[in-house]
Amino acid sequence: MDENFLIDKKWFFDVTSSLNIPYFIFARGEDLCDETMLNQLATSGCKVISVGFESGSQQIHKNARTGKDVERMVLGIHKAAKVGINIRLNLIIGLPGETWDTIKETVEKVNQLDFASYSLNHFVAYPGTYWYKDYEGSLSNLYCACGHNSGFCSSSLVGEWREYMLQNIRNDKKLLFRGASQRRQQGG
């Protein structure tokens, strides 16, 4: 398992030059803009790339300090589709600064993309991270930081956002994961 298969170009080309089997990778969407790497992925057997898209809002990426450029991710995803590689989008709701407007912006952006499947997850401020340290001990539930006046959302709003996204992301796409809270509600 490699969280970012394309991070080291030399290593990437060394590994994939001898591959000729179907495989699946995780990568940053921006890295998919490199057509040489995409062609190597396609010829070496890569069938699916899981992209941490998180949000279609550049402001949300700025707030969450992801360092990601939404438009470059979009460009990379389009290029991957052109070489025949399926994309799995990983989306997160409840990131710092999330609003109804940013949720709608994400849905609009996602619906413009060519992807095979997606996962929809809730923001988690893990212990030891920047967000957890700022709010340590005051998290009101397991899935998102709630009730603060610094841009975090309430858990009931996250649920509404999740339902909006589930209803408005193109229904020809397969949802792979709805989150632990939904599995519990369904008896899973």
C-alpha cells in the first residue's frame, strides 16, 4: 500500500517498467497532469487511480491546508480518463470552513468529472494533527469537530450535506463507502 504512488518519479518508473498486470493506485490528482506518467500507468496495467479530491472548493483546500489545486486535479482527472484509467474520487464533508455554498460547489465540480466511483467520508481531526491540537478535548463527536465558532460545522448539518451530496452527485456513479455512522444506522 502506497498513499502516493507517483511521489518519486524515478522509483515510479523503475517499478512500473517491469509491470504488466492489472493494479490500483492512490495518487494526488495534480500528479495526473504528467502525460508521460499517465501513459506509463496505462501501459503497465493500472486500471484505477484513487484520488483524494476531498472538495471542489479551493477555499476549503486552503482552510484545510491540503496544498492542492482544484483546477489541476480536475485537469489530471480528465487526462487519466483519456488514457482509459478509471478514477475513484475520495470526498470529505465537514472540513474547516465548509458551508452549503462549498458543498454545492463540490457537487457541481464533481459532476463535471469523468470518474467511475466515489467515497463520501466525514472530516476527522485525528490526534496529533493541527486540527486536533487546536480543539483537543472539545470534539463533540467522532466524525467531525463541532460547535466551534471557527468554521467547523454541527453534526446535524454534516448529515444534511451528506444527504444532499448523495442525492445530487450523478447517479450513474457507484458509491463505495458512506461512512461508519451510516453503516451503523443500516445495521452494518
